[in-house]
Amino acid sequence: MDFRVYRISRLGFIKKSFLVYEGDTLLYRVSKFGFFKVGFNVTDYHNELKFSIKHTFSFGGLKFSITDHNENQIAFVAQKLSITSQKMEIESIIGPLLLKGNFRSSEYTIFRNEEELAKDSRNFFDSKNFIVLGVRDDVRQDVIIGITLSIILKLQLQSS
């Protein structure tokens, strides 16, 4: 089982954007859009839209829809509010996924059933290596990258 490793770099201070690299190769540019309906557009090197992450308002927690360039949903991420813990429910085209670890702090793992699909490690003090993400190479990479970016968006919305 091999993993592909991605590095997500943070740009900007007020209006943050991100770059996603595999090794030294730039794969995606991630830019925030909207004022009321907040989200990210994820484009490739040639500025073609690959997928979007849209925040939808909900009284029961934060919800994000990840859609491809044809508006087909590839994943849906929902945070369920709880007094004792925070849970993320993820439905995707690769099946239901579970997040284990502390997604608010520094690292977490994404599982399908008991099978580990990806690991995320965050460094708040290094903008070039803000997030290092390892994804199994037999899994759809865009789905896992989209889920990781939706968690970044969630954290930004909660801090503002």
C-alpha cells in the first residue's frame, strides 16, 4: 500500500488562499469565493475549475458540499454539534468516511470502515508546509483533498 504525499501551502493573511503540491509540482490553486455563500474554488495550473467546496448554512452545525466541475457532488461533509465532542460525518462517492483524531489541532486520519485512507498533519507556524497530507494511491485523490480543504474552510469560518 503506497501513499501519495501532498503539501498544502497557505498564502495571504486576510483573504487566505492555498496551493496544493505533489512533490514540487503544483497541482491546484485554491481560492476563496463569496461573501454570504462562502466556499473555495479549486483550479489546476491552467486555471480550469476542478472542483468547488461550498458552505451551506445550518443551525445543526457546519455543512460543506464538494462538487466537481460539472456540479456533480463527490462528497458531503457535516459537523454534528455535541457538547462532549466534535464529530464529522462524511458521505462521498468512495463511500462513508470517518475522521479520527483532532481535526481542530494538528492531525487526524480518514478511514473507510477500519481501512486507513489518508493522514493529515498540520503545522500552523510554517506557511509553506501548512498541511502535509498522505493519501493512499488507490483512492480518489480529489475526494480526500476536497475533504481536507473543507476542514480548513470550517476552521476559518469558526475563527472569524
